[in-house]
Amino acid sequence: MRRPEPLYRAIIILARTIFLVNGYRFTIKGERHVPKAGGAVMAINHTGYIDFVLAGLGARKSHRWVRFMAKKSIWQHKVAGRIMRGLKHIPVDRHAGASAFKEAVAKLQDGEVVGVYPEATMSRSFEIKELKKGTARMAQESGTPILPTIVWGAHRIWTKDVPKRLGRTKFPIHITIGDPIHVGPDDDINVVTQQLREVMKQLLDETIAAYPKLTGDELRFLPARLGGTAPSYEAAYAKDHKDMTRVKDQFTKD
């Protein structure tokens, strides 16, 4: 029997109220793929700062709460940290991720749905970046399926290099959950990771195709290969590399 989650329920109610006030219009597909019981790894694309707030909605029809893996610094905030602990999310130290991996596997084995971002960092091109192998390893070690998940539209609210647009924007938000990917104990993690990326790329294209057409200045939020003016995959990679180099230099100095 599932334990009651009064804090999580309150946060969801608050979030839905904000969504309603802001006029967001949700289209959720593939909710049936979220198991009503047992663990699952929800692998989510990462294009905006509030992706995790929205991705969890895809699990609500199955009455599941998602435990998200997020950067450890959030836990240091006086208010946000208390909420993250209360929602039983998982802090990730990017310089030492073993403990977060272990906690995630334990939660999966305990029958939880764990939300992860296999790209690790936000995609400036809004394409699916190269994926880290941890998602496939997590699923393999816990014996749980991967749920490839796409959130599209949240990046129009708040993403990298673009001023955030809060308030009543009435943006459509589309969430797509694909068929579960089952990882056997002897499966090659590299192969599974590549399979997951290809599935997520296909789901992304399908989700964009079903999304209302973007025009004018809004083309900034569409991948370049689809006629948008977002940075190309190569240009976005160069910016990411520059950011990572700056962070590493700062970390070394400190």
C-alpha cells in the first residue's frame, strides 16, 4: 500500500493552480506506460529550468510520485532544500555522483519512479544531446524499465540564454512518454544508451510535429534543423564546452 504524501500532494495542487493562472495548456500522451506499481526510470529531455515540475504530471494518471535527481546545491537553500527533502528527491554532486546513484537504485528497487536527465545538462539547441550511461546502468542494476520522456514547451518559459517569461503566457506544454525500454542483466550499456537516445530523438520529433506551429520571434525555440533559429547542435556544444571549461577553471582555483 502506498504511503500518503501530503507535502507532495500540496505542491502538485499549488503547481496546478499556478499553471491554471498562467493559462498553460497541457497535452499528455503515453501516460499508460507509467506502471501503477513497481520501479521505473523516467528519462527526461532537458531544455528548460522547470522541466522537472512538468514531467511528473505524466505519472499522475497512474497515481505515482516521481523522485527527481537534481543538483545538490538546491538542498543548501533554506526553503527549497526543506521541500526537496520532504519530496524525497535525490541530491546529485556532479563531482562525486556515486552516492546519488546508489540512492536512486535503492529507491527503484523499493518500487519508486525516479526522474533523471540523461543529457546531464540543458540542451541549448533543444535537440537530444549525447546521453550519459548512468540511466541505463541504473535500470539494469535495479531491474526496472526506462521510460523515455519528452517535455516540450517549457523551454519557452525559462531556458538558457533567453530572458524568462513568467505570467499568463498561455503556452502549450506537451509531454510524451514512450514505450518502456527493458534492460537485461547482460545487455551492453553502450548499446542501451544509444537505443535510448534514438528513441528520445524520435519522440522529440513526434512531439514537435504535434505542437502548434512556431513563427516569428518564437522560432528561437525551435531546433535549427527544423527551420528554427535556435543554436545549431554544433554551436550549442561549443557554448557548453566553454561553460564547462570556465567552471573547471574556477573549481581548480578554489
